[in-house]
Amino acid sequence: FDKVVVRHGDTLNTPMGNGTGGSRSLAVGGSAIIGATLKVQEKARRIAAHMLEAAADDVVFEAGRYQVKGVPAKALTIAEIAPKAYAEGLPEGIEYGLEATDFFRPPQLVYPFGAHVAVVEVDRDTGHVSVRDFISVDDCGVRISPMLVAGQVHGGLAQGIAQALLEEMVYDADGQLVTGSLMDYAVPHAGDLPMFTTDQTVTTTPFNPMGAKGIGEAATIGSTPATVNAVVDALKHLGVRHLDMPLRAERVWRALHPAKK
């Protein structure tokens, strides 16, 4: 990875693209990268064979180096091959340059899945809800970067819990947004969140070459209903069957102390 330079989105360099929404970056973009890489790898193999004075079928790519089978001491790196791709004297049938373009359209949508459990505590006097513990198990297939997956899960859990308890778009009687800044719109800070317990299962998908599924939305989708359902479950002995989000203290307090008729 330390030899890879990523050019971030710039319409000057990459005028065509549909964005990265819908947990599609790895499953779609990553698959296209694999396709383009394999094309470059094959072209480099043919150029390496020419440089090594060997038949292309006798050249293999191992550990980032091209070598003749059984002769590891005689090997070339991509960095050594690349200049030759733009030089005179390439074999017939090989175009100049060492680049390739690939398009990938998945034959089927792929979805992650998982299970989330929220443990909450409700203050009877104030209606304040505290999330004491949260356990999530998610399945996004093969985890190409476990660190990034963990970050997506943690961020999604925070966002989902915040949607359940804090965040709301509020408008006044004239239709003007009154929660239009971070001064008025409630977002969580570390003290609002518990320590997360996370785990994963791995169920690969056959619909892309990596067996990976998007993880960006999984934690958000699961954590919101898990949190709300936990609060409703805590109040069910009082006859509470439903609460509208966000579960602000006042709303929960009114459910705990319904107005007398």
C-alpha cells in the first residue's frame, strides 16, 4: 500500500464518475481497480518477458516482482518496467504506456447484515436516556481494511444513537428552520456515548471479485431502532408501546407521566 498514490476526485483529471454514495466505493470502485490492475499486470508481464529475454508464459508475478519461473534472482519491479513501456523497441503488438481503464457494473446489489443490542437506562424523574452499553455484530464480507471498517462501524453507531436521542430538524410556525447551525442542532459528544463492543462475521459475496460488501450504512441502520426499542422496552410495564424520535428527556418524561384526563 505504501507504493500506491491515490488521486482524489478532481473533474480535471477524472471527468466521469457517479460519486461514492450508497456504500458502493469498495464493492464497485474497488472491483474496477482490480480489473484495471490485472490489465496493467498482464501488459507489464509481456514487457518484462521482453526485457528478461524470456517467453511471456515463463514469466510470473510474485511479491511485486516479475521473474522467470525458477530464477528468482533475475527479477524486475514495476518501477523498473514502467520506463521501458514508454521507450522505443517494444515488441510487436504492445502499445506504448502502462495504463488501463476498467468499468465494473455489479450483476447484483450486495448488502451487509448484522445484529445490534442497546442497553439503556431511563431516569424516572427527568426522562433522560443514557446508553449504558452497545453491542454490534456486522457482516461486510471480506474486510479489506479492518481499521477502516472499525471506524465506519464506530461512526455509524454514534450517528444512529444520535438520531434516536438527539438530532432533529425543527421548524417554526412560519416554516423557518430553527436548528440550522451547530449552536441549535444537537450532535453527540463522547460523553453521550458508551464504549462499543463490536465483532464481525464474514460471509463473502459472489458478486464482486473481492467478496466484500459496503459497511458505511450498516451501523447507522441498526443502531437507531435498537436504541429506540430498548427505551420502549424499558417503559413497556407502564403501557408505553411507541415513542417518536428523537427521544429527548421531555418526550420520555411525558410518556412516564401522561397527563391526567
